[in-house]
Amino acid sequence: VVSELEKAHATKAAELEKECSNKIEEARASVTSELERAHATKVAEMERDHSAKIEEARASVVSELEKAHATKAAELEKECSNKIEEARASVTSELERAHATKVAE
């Protein structure tokens, strides 16, 4: 009887040990899987945030460059317009002087 009880106990203990070992392994695999999913989700979120920030920065730089270009273009246009007007006035004055000289002669 004692021998049978010891065998039954040993068998049951081995079964429980195997069952617990399997449950521990399943739990470990489940936790690992959850961590991998959570990590992948976090990485994807960070990549989206990073891409959005890069796009915002690019748009800001483009906007600033466009403003600077428009300002410089307006300055150059005004400068050229002034020089053209000065040249026109100078030519007109020279023509008037030449004409007056020719008339006087």
C-alpha cells in the first residue's frame, strides 16, 4: 500500500510539475509576445511622430525660404525700377541738353 501510494504520489507530482512547467512556458511566451507587440506599436508611433515632425520642419523651412525669396525679389525689383528711372531721367536730360545745344548752334 505504501509503495502504491508513493508511486501514485510520484506520478501525480511528475504530472503537476510537467503541467506547471507547461503553464510557465505558455505564460512566458504570452508575455514575450505581448511585449513584442507593445514594442512594435511604440516604434510605429514614434516613427509616425518623427515623420510628422520632419514634415512640419520641412514645411516651415520652405515657408521661410519662400518669404525670404519674395522679400529679396521685391527689393531687387524696386532697386531695378529705381535704376531704370534714374537712367531714363539721365538720358532724357542728356537728350534735352544735346537738343538745346544743337538748337543754339
